[in-house]
Amino acid sequence: MNTNFDKCLDMLLDDEGGFVNNAKDPGGMTNLGVTRAAWESFVGRASSEKEMRNLTRKSVISFYEKKYWDACKCDDLPSGIDYLIFDFAVNAGVGTAVKLLQNVLGIARDGSVGPVTLQNVDISDKIDLISRYSSAKIKHYEDLPTFPEFGKGWLNRVELVKSKACSMLG
């Protein structure tokens, strides 16, 4: 079993940064990569701007672990692949991240990491998988209507995550 959650969370939080509230961002008010809507869904109540501004690493650990890491079964993925999938799940949603992985693997896209997905990841060339997944992420971003506004940052993030994921391979 993989135990990279803390390391991957630290890398993700370094990339996500702090509080932003960009009117052009469909995610709206965000802190540490946590959108207000996602936070409210997780805690089961409305949240204020003050609460969003005061989120800390400690306060979002459970959020990230349950909503993204566990949902993508990252503990069952190889080191590096776990980070690659986790990071994109946070940015694009669990279903999108997993379906993209399944598409790159050439298997049925059900959006759930099960035995078939895990077996295909296991037998894949990990560097090739990271490269193809990263290319598919770029295509995903280029197809979004907000690409002109946020594309440069997304593309930089793809390369950064790709590099980190490759460096984590055993």
C-alpha cells in the first residue's frame, strides 16, 4: 500500500497557493485549492469569506484525503501516478481525472478506479503513462472556454506535475 498522501498534499498545496477570488474563475472563491462550493459540500453548511480565508493545511487535510485521494484510490496507485491523478482530480474533478486515465490506458471509461484500471496501470510503462496523461490534460484544458484566461497557468502546472510525478517513480 502506498503512503504518499502527505507528500502529495504538500506538493499540491505548494502549487495551489492561497486565497483568490477571481471573478473570471468559474470555481469562484478559493483557498489552498479548495473552492467555496466544494468546501460547503464537504462541511454540509454555508461558509463565509472569513472562513474561506482562514483555511489552513490542517483544516483541509481530511477534505483532500476523502474527496480526492481516497476517491481516486491513490493509495493503490504507484508512486508518481498517485500524484498525477490526485492533482488533476483536484483541478478537474475525480470523474474527469479517472476517465482520462482510463482513456489513456485504452480501457472502458467508467470513472471508477477498480481492478481493471489498477491492473492496466500496473503493467504500463510509468514514464510513458505520465507523458500520455499529461498530453491528454493539455488537450482537456485547451478545450475549455476559460483557456484564454487561465491556460498559461494550467500548462505550466501540467509540466510541473509531470516533472514531479516522474521524479517520484521508484
